[in-house]
Amino acid sequence: MGYTIAQKIIKSHLVSGEMKVGEEIGLRIDQTLTQDATGTMAYLQLEAMGTERVKTELSVAYIDHNTLQAGFENADDHRYIQTVTKRHGIRFSRPGNGICHQVHLERFAIPGKTLIGSDSHTPTAGGIGMLAMGAGGLDVAVAMGGGTYYITMPKMIKINLTGKLSDFVSAKDVILEVLRLLSVKGGVGAIVEYAGEGVKSLSVPERATITNMGAELGATTSIFPSDETTKAFLEAEGRGECFIPLASDPDAVYDAEYTVDLSTLSPLAACPHSPDNIKSVDELRGMKINQVCIGSCTNSSLRDLLTVAKMLKGKTVHPDVSLSISPGSKQVYTMLAECGALADLIGAGARILECACGPCIGMGFSPESAGVSLRTFNRNFLARSGTKDANVYLVSPEVAAASAIAGVFADPRELGEAPKITLPEKFLVNDNMIELPASEAEAPEVEVVRGPNIKPIPKGKAPDEKLSAKIILKVEDNITTDHIMPAGTKILPYRSNVPKLSEFCFTVCDPAFPERAKAEGGGIILGGQNYGQGSSREHAALVPLYLGIRAVIAKSFARIHVANLINFGIVPFTLADPDDYEKLSEGDFTTIENFKEAIASLDTVTIKSEGGAEVKLNLSLTERQRKILLAGGLLNYTKENSN
Ligand code: MIC
Ligand code: SF4
């Protein structure tokens, strides 16, 4: 039996386990990346593990999320990351160099290699044929130290792309269509591979738009073949030597297959407040809009911004609309400037922001009250934009540009001829904003600078024999990490200050939660399906840990989040019968008599509530995960096992 692309990469990096769907496998990781909002924690953990020099082929730290610097906090964190990386052998991408995923794709991603990143959109590099996965910061720290990365062997989903995209329809519409087909849960436990004739017509950055937003399917990752187009992209980046061809074997077996005919696709939009709430732009046409934001790791490549520039040239952004554009990288930004496209964007009235995540993570540019914002981003979760009653629609750069001019949701196909973009044979390569680490000999001399914003990491605690605790919060299906630990201008600066962050935990769902959790001394959280979807931020586990949360009971969990819970010693139980969700209420006092024994060796336990309800819970853990939980988290476990 032949292998799929992902299976080939897994096979060549397999350290432990069998490649059987559902089994735990350990992978050797070639490259890691971090960004600043998760990086501070990851490096504090790297230090806590006592790692002197990273053991990966390449590790890069990017500064792209926390660039607003409204107080000293972000700048302090940046200086810490700059010095800690210099000391431990990690490259440092300075603020201004661009969004981690865009820069990594341009400068470092390599087909056939493995990458984990402390950011859920790390699969962007799947566009170049890399096995790239989002992970918690602690898992990334372990991988930097040469440790194995563990995942559950995923099933394989194949998406056959046939035909060719019509004018004004682009890669974003492809992934929105896939989200319509599969939903935000459809990729859970799976790797999505793209195949078929249609692949050839997509450039690497377009493929990367598709793999980037594969995160929204809940997939472990997404991947494209590495072909002549990949080779041309790498050569244009001056990295032709990194190319290897990669395709699935003709007799590779997939667990599910779908076909998307590119020629029948039309412009689509993800409506509030979920990336899989898809409608055609045709249905939304004419809706008044207030804001358009173009950029993010999904749609900020040269191809995307040149398209927008051509569409805006000589026009003026509608008076009722504010348009922001954030180029994905310094490379993109410089090339836009050199070819004059930047002048077209400025001329039309676009507000050019720095090359960073910016509005995507609510760092500025929040829409007006009840505003309608069209964004080329990947997430439109409630309140993520910074305005709780705003309605955010996720669209392609083409729809965004057409609508910015029209002042209403507009179908770009009505604009006549589509702009023809030819990408240069050579991109402008200048890595002057990527600092190399100190040599091994000089490293011990590097002083790691820690500002006052950096507080110690809360420590996980080994479980007691019995757990008696209140269900202090009951939430519905599809709770995102933006609900659990929101971001935005007021909160993001405290990513290295867990006590301060805890004041904002779950406040999107219940403003009184932090106070209640403190008063109760912690407790249990009850969730629905797909609990913890979205970001890789381990703060969504760390902060509840700080507030005394010992267990989460849910109908099902999102992959990265459940790994983060275990990493910090919070026990994830799933309801054996999802209907039992109704039997448990917020405020119920519950007991699990054999809590510790269950963690050590049982697959099911019974939780008894004061009101008399008895509910069966499953505990599907690997031996390794049981040991981590018994140690009170991965940091304790790693320390115990390295002596
Ligand atoms: C996001 O898009 O939500 C983020 C911000 O990039 C996160 C990481 C974080 O919370 O720092 C992600 O996607 O993992
Ligand atoms: Fe940054 Fe947004 Fe991409 Fe997250 S999704 S990495 S916040 S641009």
C-alpha cells in the first residue's frame, strides 16, 4: 500500500508509535517557530527546562502580534525574546519584518521537513509541502530542546481540486468552500491533503492561504504536493536548493475524499461569528459596510496585495468605509513600494499598517459599534475584533477591495476585467531583519533581559486522590480560545503576566467568572463540542490553572487545546453520553472519588453531583499523558525524566 504525502513525512520522522489512525505517535521536529504572544512563555519554559542550546535544525522567534506597544509591556517582552533567543541558538525576526507564517514561508519553510509553531496557523507552511503543525508553547519548547512531539496519528482526507478558478475568484474562496463542506469540526483528527489537476494552477502563496485556514477546520494540518510551482517559488526566494518533489503514491489510501471544482466556485464569505458560516457574496450583495481590513497570515502575500492595488488604482475608498492594509512581510512591503503599487493603495485612501497581525488579533482597528467589517483574515469569532457587537465577515482580497470602493458588499466580478498579476521571477531577498544567535562560545556571555512584566509561570500540581469541586462555568458548543482567554489591545500585553491575565479569563462568556473562580478556589468547567477550538495559546489552559481549574468536562475537545490542558495538568474528561450535558448544571457540586486512580489507569469514571445525577465520563489518555497529568504537567514531567 502506498503512502499519502503526510504519511511519507511522518514515516521519515517517526520516533515512536505505529502509524495507525488514533494511536499516539512521536515525531522528530526539524524546525520550530514562535511568535511574541506565545513566545515569552515558550522561552520561559525552555529556560525552566535547563536547555542551553536548541537542538533543532532551525528555530525562529518572530515579533508580529504584540506590536502596538501602548505601554512598556510589549517592548519588555520583545527585549526578553531577543536576548533569550540570542543566548539559546534561535534566530530572531525583528518587529517590522513581518507575520511569522508569511516570513517563514518565504525564507525558511522546506518541503518534506517537519515544523511546529506556537501558533495555530503554522500549517501555512503546508503550502510548500512541509508537515507544519500548531502546538502549545511548552510543546515547542520541548521540541527546541530536541524532544519528541507527540500527536495522535491522523486520518487522511483528500481534496481533489479540478478545473481552474474564474476571474476574481481566489484561494480564499477555495478554503471557504472547504469550510462549507466540512465545517469547523470536519478536520478534527485529520490531515487534509490537496491533489488533482487544479493544484497546478495555484501558486505557493495561494496554496498557503488554503493550508493556513485549514486550522479553522480543526485539522492537524493541511498539505500540498511539492512540484514545479514549489520549485519556482523556492528559486524566486533564492532557496532553490531546498526543493524536493513530493507527491502521494498512486495507491495511497485516504479515509475520505472530496472534490472541489475550481471552475464552479464563486466569491464566498464566512458570516458572523464562525469561519464555517458560509454564504455566497451574491446573497450578501448590497449590505452596507463600515470597514475593510486586508492582510493577516491568510491573505497578505505579494499576489494578494498587488491584486488589491490594481483594483484600487485611481479609485477612492468609499467615504463610509475605513480600509486598512497590513502587508505580510517586509519583502512584500518593499516590493509593493518598488513597483509603485504602494502608491496606488495610499492614493486610494487605504490606511497602511505595519507588517504585523494588527487588526486580526484585535490590536487596533476595532470596528465601530454594531459595525460591519469585511476582513481577509481567518477568524471572525465573537469579540475578536475588539468590538463585541461588530459583525465580521471573512472574504477574499478581491471581495474586500471591490466592497471598499462600493461601500457595500460587492461582487468583484461586476467590475469587468480581472487584474492580471505576474509575480516576479526573483523576490527581493534581504534578511537584514533576522538576527542570528550568538555562537556557542559567546552564548553564555549574553545577558537575558527580563522586564517587570514577566511573571513566573504558574506550576501544575499533582492530582489529589479525590476531586470534589463545583462546576463553576457551563458553556455551549464550539467555545474558542478567544472566549477562554481573549486577546486584543488591553489584554495581549499581559501574555507573560498570568495573574493579570486571569482578570480577563472567560469574561466574553461571563464577566463575573474570574471573581467567582477566585472566590470558589477553582473548580470544574463544563463545555460542549469542540471545546477550545481556535488558537494554540496555552494561556487558555495556564490561566484557568492559575484560577484553580482542575478538570474540564466536554462533549469533545479541539486538538491543540486538549494537549495544552494536559501539558498544564488539567484533566480533560469527555462525556460518555453527550446528552448527559443536560444533567449537569453550573453551580453543581460534584465529586470524583477515584480521581487519581482514574488518571493513572482508568478509561471511565463516574461523577456524582450533589443533586443526585450520576454521569459517566471517559478519559482517553495515552500512557505518556497519564504520566504527565500525574506529575502535575509536562514541565514537571520533563524535569523528573531528565534527571
Ligand atoms: C490567533 O490567531 O488567534 C493567534 C493570536 O495567532 C493565536 C496565537 C495566540 O493566541 O497567541 C493562534 O492562532 O495560535
Ligand atoms: Fe497573526 Fe492573525 Fe495569523 Fe494569528 S491569525 S498569526 S493573529 S495574522
